[in-house]
Amino acid sequence: MKDYHINIFYSEEDKGYIADIPDLAHCSAFGDTPEDALLQALIAKKAWLEAARAEGKPIPPPMYRPVIYQMAAAAG
């Protein structure tokens, strides 16, 4: 089963880690550590999906693949 890709990066401006899910518009989270940002992103993903279902909105399939993975698949 494919799942949504989660980007995690450090933000100098926020002095912490940001985790975002590119396939789910505006779904992101903050944490003091990468692990905390990931945990918060998983909570945000669950809430995002529940809200979309409750409102009858379409849920996009997991499609985002970072360029590095695309290049590795093409080289393999």
C-alpha cells in the first residue's frame, strides 16, 4: 500500500522542524525534533483525512515522489 510522502526539514525562521504532506493541501506540522514533527504530521494527516471524508471532499491519492526517488527508479 502506498502512503503519503512526508517532507521534514529544519526551519531557521521557526527554530524547529516542519513536516509537510505535499499531496494534502495545507497539511503540515511543527516539532522541536524531526521525530516530533513526524508524529505531529501523522496526527494532522489523520485529522485532514477525517475532515475531508466528513465534508464529502475528494481525497487525493498518494502521488508525490521526490526527484531523488524518481531519478533512482529511472537509473535502476
